[in-house]
Amino acid sequence: MSNLSFSAFVFSLASSAAIHFGDLADPNTGEKVAPDLDGAGQMIEILALLEEKTRGNLTAEERQLLGQVLDELRLRFVEVTSLDGKKRLVES
């Protein structure tokens, strides 16, 4: 059994979000899947909950990493949902 670091845990959750966004291939199949914004949003919520519940207990590096990952995922969520909305307008 390997020791899981906090950083590795955060990156694991971020990778799951990227798979849900359709940005990374599913590690089990090696194929990209259709975007699942609900799944991506849930990963962001989990990371936000982790940030809230660990406040005051993280090193400066861990806090910075978690904040940066959350910022990037939230931005990606806005980008994807904005593109999806624009795509629907063009299609109608």
C-alpha cells in the first residue's frame, strides 16, 4: 500500500473532473467520453468542501495547490457551460 499525499489526492480529484469535462481519456478504457457536466460539477463541489473542511490545517503549499486547482476547474466549468449555451443558440 502506498502513502497517498494530499497533493496526489487533489490531483486525483482534478483528473476525475477533467475526465468528466471530456478533456482527458478514461484511464480504464483509454478513450475520451462525452462531457458529463454534472460529474465535473460534483468533483468541483468535493474539492470546495475539502478546502472548507481543511481550512487552517493545510501547509501554505497545499492551500495554494488546492486553491489553484479549484480556480482552474471553476474557470473550465464556466468555459464549457458558456460554449454549450452558445452551441445550443446556434443550433436552434
